[in-house]
Amino acid sequence: MKKIIVADDEQLIRKLLNDFLSKEDYTVLEAKDGAEALKLYSENPDTDLLILDIMMPEVDGWEVCRQIRQKSDVPIMMLTARSQDFDQITGFEAGADDYVTKPFSPVVLVKRVEALLRRNTAAPKKGNDYWGLTIDSEAHEVKIDSKPVTLTVKEFKILEKLINSTERVYSREQLLDDVWGLDYFGDTRAVDSHVARLRTKLGEWGEKHLKTVYGLGYKIQENANE
């Protein structure tokens, strides 16, 4: 049974989500603020997904997301009454996988939860086939249709980071920190240039699956037609 943490300072919202998710056989753990959400996740590292309200007391949803992202790629859905682009950009930069604005349809939200969990479970792991591309982290090898692709260390790390969380958007700042390191003092144009070269080296596969999400960052997209 999948386990979901719902963190929201509104009791009615927590109860509503608990009722609808429980009907779909999810185990729901409730947190009334960000600090409690972090404590719950620490006590339940097998949690399959978190739904975080942004404007919570103690610790807001953005900070909860950032702290969890430092140690886990568990799917995170942000829930908020605000709908400004700034909020969505901040949420994705913090590492969120999806973003739902209040008021929302509980039925639709449950479907989005199902899709997020399915996507996370279905994402192929290292060494498996990604629609014709294979990546071997230990051997530092990438092949497309069995043909080797030569990548630099940073190009390989960018591809590895994106491909292990397909459909998730990584901001330029996240890639800069993860690939170049926190002590790097350059700007995000380094990420753009490396991604551009990576896409060129990956050829038709790169054009189909390595996508720029304008204003947010980059992702690996499964459906090449979208």
C-alpha cells in the first residue's frame, strides 16, 4: 500500500485529501505544518509521495521540499492557493515534481497523484533502455541503438541526473549545484551550453527527449510528440 504525507495547515483540506486518497487504498499521514511534515518523513523514509501546502507555519512548503530533496528523489506535489508564475518557478527550483492550485477537484488531484506515482515507478534505472538509449554509470558509457556516444564528464552527469527522474524538471541552478558543485561561482550559461552540446551529440534522440522547459529548466520527456 502506497504511503502519502499530506501537509497543510487547514484541517479541512487534510481531511478532504485523506478521505479521497484513502478510498483509493493509499495510507495517508497528516502534518499540520512544515516542521511536522519533516518529522513525519524522517520517521517514514518509505513514503511514496508528499503533498505540501506552500504557505504553512513553522517551515513553509518550499523549505520542506528543499530539505527533502537534499536526501531523496521521492515525488513531491506542491499545493497552494496562489497561482503566480513566481510560485511555480520557485516550487520547481526547490525540486517539486508537480504543482496544484487551490481550489482543486479532489478527483483530479487523485488522478495526478496516480500519474506521478506511476511515472516515478516506471522510470527505468541505470543500464536499462530509455527508448533506444542506454546508460551505464559504472562504465561511464552511453549508447543509442547500440552505437557509442562520446560525452564529457559533465555532459554525462547532466544526462544521468535528468534521465533517472524522467519528466521531472531540473532548474539550471539545481544542475549547476549537482554537476559543477556548490563551490562553483560561474553562472547558469554554463549549463545551457553543456545541454546544447549534449542534445547535439544525442542527435535525433536528444531532439525528441531532451526538452527545455522555458523559464524553468530541463527535463527528459518520454513522449516525444508532446
